[in-house]
Amino acid sequence: MDSKAMYKLTYGLFVLTSAFDGTDSGCIINTAGQVTSDPNRISITVNNGNFTRELVQNSGKFNISVLSEQADFEIFRHFGFQSGRTTDKFAGYAACRRSENGLYYITAGTNGYLSASVEQSIDLGSHTMFLASVEDMEVLSDAASATYAYYQSSIKPKPAAPSGSGKTAWRCRICGYTYEGEELPADFICPLCKHPASDFEKVTI
Ligand code: FE
């Protein structure tokens, strides 16, 4: 079995937003897709550690803003690399508007948004899958949607050229953070994007 076959699957990238009890938040997900056309339903899957998942669970509604190839790394840093539990991600954030359902959607670096109401949720242990009906949607631009592969090749900052020191380091595949050292501790968590040691690759710097 070659587990690299999993890398052959393609993914889009989205800002998932929701609100409950007057608190708004959002996070980055790569797991949104249409599952039925009539009625029009989508599914999303969100890590159970994400604050936005709680807001979706409690309110039963969410927006998906589709990230385009014009999205910059700052959007990923803003919505993906910090927690809504400790940061109000919409305080002073200008590139957003409220849709009919009262939730924010993102207006820059996106090419459309969908508003959805949750029909079912399934707790998968590490994540929750939400099956939802699409209630409203708008196209925001003609820019191509950003795939996860596009993020890796063109949005994520390029690593610095090797210095020639020949030292071993570990680089986070998600955000590019580099940890210098021969061995990466098994319980290491990326200080920038919070992904685990399994998302690091060994490099020479
Ligand atoms: Fe990282």
C-alpha cells in the first residue's frame, strides 16, 4: 500500500465562518463539497478543536467563503494560524460583510460564498462532519478557486535558499516554519500554524 495516493486527492480552500450568542469567528478548512444537487446540499468537516466548529454546532448555520488564487498568505495566517478562542478575528477586519443569515463572509481573496443551514452532524472523533442545505450564495469574482496544491506552490512563503551549512532541520509542510535540529520531538506542535510533528519534513539548510 502506498499512502502517498492520498496526496492525489484534490481540495479547495475555504474560510468557514459562523456566529453564536453574539460571537463571530472563522477558520480555514479544505473540506467543503457539494453532495446533492436537488436539494442543494454541501458537506464540511471541521477539526473538533476549532472554536468555529462550536459556533456551527450551536447555531446550526455557517458561511463558506471560497478562497481564490488572489488570496494572500495573510488570510491563511489570520484565519488559520490563531484561535478564535483567544482572538476576535473580526475586530478591525475590514474585508468582510454580513450575508442575509447575519453571518460574515470574506470579500477579499475570495470568489464566492455559500450560506448553509445544518441538517445533520456526525462526530468523527477528531472532526465533526456537517451536512447542510445551501440557503443563499453569491459570486464575488471571476478569479480561479485556490486549490490546496496552489496554496503549496504559490501562496505559502518560499523557504530560504539553503545556506550551505549542511545542518538538518524540520520544515512544516503547512506554513513553512523551520525547526533547526537533528531530531524533531514527537510531541512538537508548530508554533505558527499549530500542526503536529507529522506535518514536518526533514530538510538540509
Ligand atoms: Fe506550521
